[in-house]
Amino acid sequence: MTLPLAAGLASLLSFVTFGLIAAWYVAPALKTLARADALIALIWVQAFRHIALQIYSAQKFGLAVSDGVRDQIAAGDVVGMMLAVAALLALRYRASLSIGLSWLLAAETLYDLVHSTLAGAGERLFETASGVTWMILTFYVPALWISLALIVGQLVLRRNEPLSEAPDGAHPLARRDA
């Protein structure tokens, strides 16, 4: 099996697995949480996107990526990470700008994931990805996509709900102090 085929298969399997987890466990659990708490749980996945800075090390040790694409991938993910942390803080304290920050994070993430995927495919990154880079591309990136879908789902489907009120029959771990 070639490296690009193995990476593609690993990515597909990660999408399927994360999709099943999302459908069977995450989505039902989110229904029991207050809107802000549901978003917080999902946005935490985005808060570690600074792992993309590893691309500088990967390039030095054999990842065939141009400096321009490298910088675009790193910058997009660091901006996404900063937006995620800002949204987490705003949601935690139920700030009025929290939903706007969550939408901004979703828009930036969609743009970054599409743009980075196209740039990476254009440079055939799966052909030279290895180690941590391979894990990021085949495991974490699918998790980011699934998290993004769930975030947008929460923002759209629960747009008329207040941030703090948990649905009836809420999970006993749902925050009640806000």
C-alpha cells in the first residue's frame, strides 16, 4: 500500500469513527446541556490547533511543503486556536459576544480547513507525511471537521435558546451556576 493510499484510508476511517461517536454519543449528550455548555464541549477540540506549528519541524525533517503553504497552514490554525480560546472564555462567562465569536470560529475553521486541504493536496503532503504530521492529518484533522459540523449544528439548531438554561431533564453534570 502506498503512503498516500494508507493516509487516505486512515483519514476515511477516522471520519467514519468520529462520525459514529458524534451521532451515537456526542449529539445526544449535547441535548442535555445548556447551549453554552454544549458549545464549550465542542470548541475544546478546536483549542489545540496550535499543534499545526509542528509543520516547521516536519518540513525540516522531510515533509515536502513549500514555505508559503507551511506558513498558511500554521497561521490559519494558530488564528483558529486563538478564536477557540476566546470563544471558550466568552461562553464560560456567558458574555454577549460568545455566539458571535463561536460563529467567527466556525467561519475561520471552515475557510482554513478547505484552504489547507486544497493546498496540501496540491503539494501532495500525504506522500511525505510521517510521524506526528501523519497523525495530525489522519486523526486530528477529521476530528476538527466533525467538531466543526457539530458546532455549526448547535449554533443553528439552538439559535433561539438562551446560553445558560439547560433543557428539561438536563444531565446532572450540566452547569447550573451561571
